Amino acid sequence: MVNSNADALGIIFPNSYDSLVPELVSERSMASIPFASRYRMVDFILSSMVNCGIGNISLIVRKNYHSLMDHLGSGREWDLTRKNGGLNIVPPFAKKTVKVYNGRLEAIASILSFLRAQKEKYVVMSESNIAVNFDFKSMIDAHVASGADVTIAYIEREIPTAIMNENIENQDLYYTLDMENGRVKKMNINSKETGVQNFSMNIYVIDRELLIDQIASAYAKGYVYFERDILAPQLERLNVQAYKYEGYAAYISGIKSYFDENMKLLDEENLDALFSGNSIYTKIRDDNPTRYIEGAKVKNVMVADGCIIEGEVENSILFRGVKVAKGAKVRNCVLMQDTVVEEDANIEYIISDKNVKISAGKEIKGTDSFPVYVQKGQVV
């Protein structure tokens, strides 16, 4: 692991944009959604923070956090099992001040006493709905060099159609930036502009003492949202700089985008763009290598360990422990952990959650524009 001893602590918000993927978060948070055959969404931001030397990371959760806690455990896989700092998961009602928050401001307000006790100079904050191999060290260096009060990471891209057309919940607001010489002059909230925009990644660097002062003052006034209620009204007073990210980023903004972003990783160029930087760490599951039984036909797939393939698999993502029986056909599918496709079943454009069983002889087909989702533990 890279260790640059960054003078920063990290805060991750695991439940942001849950409302965009209700199917996938009925029993988990956005952060613990499986992605790319063996990872969870949180692995990418968490690993990126660790890789730049951030060793004090808190996750402030709202709901459905059992899956996340099971995945992260003590933080050993990310080298976050430490006496000082390390991994800190903050569930609702863990302390008197911690409640089910609405916006990011309320979330941070619930851990103000924790922030006051820390020694790091900077705070790095991020959502977890984005799979990205992010260089936080470069962003922190840019923040320090510019003398900014706050630095916001952005990416040049079109606003995802799913969030433009969705009546998303208030805590899931999105932002685009108007800039002048690198300084943010305006934050547009839930913009409907088409074409390429300066789309905020909801990744921030801010001085810890400034953050404490701003949150304490705003919370006392009944404010809820960090961007809307603190940053946007103070862009003339605060020096808010923009940091352009030019690498690969996979956004989860709906069940269709979840399917598409997984399938894009079957393109070697996209796969290399996401994983060729620093390592991405995840929970270890001790399992056998995938077995391809005689007669199996496999083409253009991403397959995790522990799978057993006897049938045909093409253009698909298979998570750990998936079994495809003899005579079964799997095309253009995302099959999560321990999915079983029995003999002579034929499935296409399917997203199966964990522990799904597709019974022998069944035929289920979605389309590229409307993949069919099968809920966790279902027998079809």
C-alpha cells in the first residue's frame, strides 16, 4: 500500500443516492452494492484514501448497514486495524448525538465531538456511488498549493439521464459547477442542462477547523445540506477551488446504469483504466479457483473465484461462487455471489442478486435497455 502520510482524515457517506437503486438497496446501502465481480462500491473510494496515506476514515451510515459492516469488518484488508485512527463506522444512535440524518451537514454535525478530538489538518469527504481509482494525494496537494478554503473534484461529462429524470430524495441532490480561473463561482443544484457539464463528484477537501466552524454555525441555524446551505451561499466569501478529474469513473445512478457500468468492464481498455493505478482492496473470501468443466463454453467474461462453469457463458460478469450447470446458457448477465443456474436454463440480460436460483429449464430474458432484476434469495 502507498503510504504518503497524508495529513488528512476521511469521511465516507455510504447511503448517498440509495433512492436511485431501490432494488439493490432493500437490504444494503449504496456502499455495499457488489460491483466488478468481486468488489463492493465502497472498496474504490476506501482503497483510494488508504493508498494516499489516509489512515483515519469514518463512514457515517443512515440505514441498512449490516451488509456494509459485515464486508468491512475491522478494516484489516485495507490496513485500517489500528490503535489510533483506523476504520470508524458510525451507525445511527451509536451515541446521543448520532441520528438518522438527511443531508451531509446533519451527518457531520453528529460527529463534531469526534472531529474536534482529531489532529489531522484536512478532511476529505466522498460519496460511495462511484467506482474510481482516485489520487487523493494529488487533490490534497492542489488544495494546499491553491490556498483554497474548499476544493471540489469534478469531472467533465453529461449529467446521468437517470438522475435528471428522477424525483430523487432531498439528501441526494446533485451539482454542476460554473468556474472562473479554477475558482467555483456558482453551484447549480439539480440542473437540467444537456451536454457536457462540470459535474461535481461530491468529493471535497477542507480544513478540519474550518469544517467544524461551518458545520456548528449552520447546524445551529437549522440547515441540513453541506453544499446547498454552506458552500453555495458563500462562494464570494470562501475560496472554493475546482479540481478536475480526468480518469475513469463508473457512476451508479439507476439499475440500468449499474448493469451498463459492469458490462463496460468487459472492455479491456475500461478495465485497465479502472484498475491499472493503485490497488483496490476488498474482503477476502478463501475459495478455490474457478473450475471450467469439460464441455464448458466461455467467451468475454469477468469471473471471480469459486465459480463452477459447465454450460455456456458469454458477455457476462460472474461474482464469487456462481454455478452454471451443464446445458445452461448465460448471455449478457450480471450474476452476483452464489447464484445458481441449473441445467438447461437459458437467461439473457439478467441481474441476479445474491443466492438466486434459476431452476432447470427456465428461460428468462430482458433486453439491453431493460435488464431484468431478480431479488436476493429468490428461486425462479
